[in-house]
Amino acid sequence: DELNAAFAKMQSDGINELVLDLRYNGGGSLETAVALAQMINGSFTNKPYAYLDFNAKHNSNDGFENLSDKVRVFNLVDNEPTFQRNESINSLSLTKIYVLVSFQTASASELTIQCLKKYISVITIGEDTVGKFVGSNTLYDSPTSNYTSYANRSTKHQWQLQPITFTYYNKDKDVNPAKIVPNHEINPYSTFLNLVEFGNVKDPCLKKALELITGQTLRTNTQNTNTSLSFRNNNLASFNPTNAAKGLYIEDFKSLK
């Protein structure tokens, strides 16, 4: 509901350009990823968005996730995502967005790019992404319910599993690339000594997005950096996704279509 409320505010403010920063987003809820696409555009209600492909034991769950004009709102109850209500989605009706990406962009974030670009123009800026086009389900110690029921789980322990259970594709089931290579490649570590806070136009990725939007070259007072320095991904501490699933996950196994 917080994301939907943010889009309601942008809608009321008349926002007509959007820069989506997914550089440090390692994945998250499938429900949210599908809803986000509808919030960005909103013109393709009931159209197929992502195709989920499970293993041979669960082929009956294969199928499309369709775009909807409603989003299901979940709250944590007893540390478990629990459905609360449906909300009407607030949409910006955009036909183009700019997405900032990095070596930490994965799973649900990559789904947003791969699936949304079948409907609107998606311009990516930054580094190559991870290439994790898969998702997971939470499994509990509930063998009589195919290990998917939180309510019927054993209470003798607090363990649960989060295995990769499906691969996702866009609506046309195109083969996924090894990773997403950005339309405009920028090495952020070339200006590592001048790191700035989010939203600062001295950020090279954001600066590029704004230049593409305005068609003008933005001049900043950023100090020149030694471009001969080489900053590699493995020189820096890795960021971890904030969700416990560490990537794209499904809240409710039974909700799959």
C-alpha cells in the first residue's frame, strides 16, 4: 500500500517522467513486481505479464501472471505475510521509463525490465545485472499440504525452506539472456571518490537519465576523478537483498494462475 500511495502522490503531482532506481534491489515479491508494472502504465489490464515455469512435479502450476487493476495488500501477522485487502492501483500511464541497474539488480527487478519492455519503452542505465531469472516459494514442515501451508506447519521448530522453484519469462516466453546489458553503460566506480546521496544529480547514472529525458547535457561541479583507477565489484562489500527470500518470491502458492 505504501508503493501504491507513492504513485497516487505522483499521479496528483502530474508526473510524466519516471526514473526507477533498481541498482541495489536484489528481488522481492512477485505480487509487487506485477503491480508495479500496472502502476507505471495501467493500460494493459488482464493482459499476460510474466510466465512462470515450474519443474516437472509442479507443471500444473505453470502459467501466466496477468496485469490487474487491483493489488493485494499483505501485512505481517505472526511473521507471515497475510492478505488484508484489495486496493485499486494508481497508474501514471507512462509509455517510457528509465531504469538504473547494477551488478546487484536481480530476480524481481530483472523481471520488471524483461516483462515491462514488452509493453512500453524501458531504457536501462548503469551496469550489467545479475541474470537471476528465477523465483522461489516458502516451504514449511507441512507434508500433508504439499509443504506450502503455514497454518498447518509443525510447531516443533521454526525452520522453513526457500528453494528456487520456477523460472520466469516475459509474455512471449522469450529465452532470457545471461544478464541484462544496459542501453547506456556507466561504470559508477569511475567516480567512486565522489559518491553522493540518492537523488543528487552528480550521480552519474541519474545524471545520464536526466540528460536523456531533457535532451540537454547537465553540468555539475563534480571533482575530476582518476579514471585510471579500476574499481571492481569484488573490491566492495556486497549488498544483500532486504527480503528474507533473497530474491523473487511468491507470497501465496495457491494464488498462481
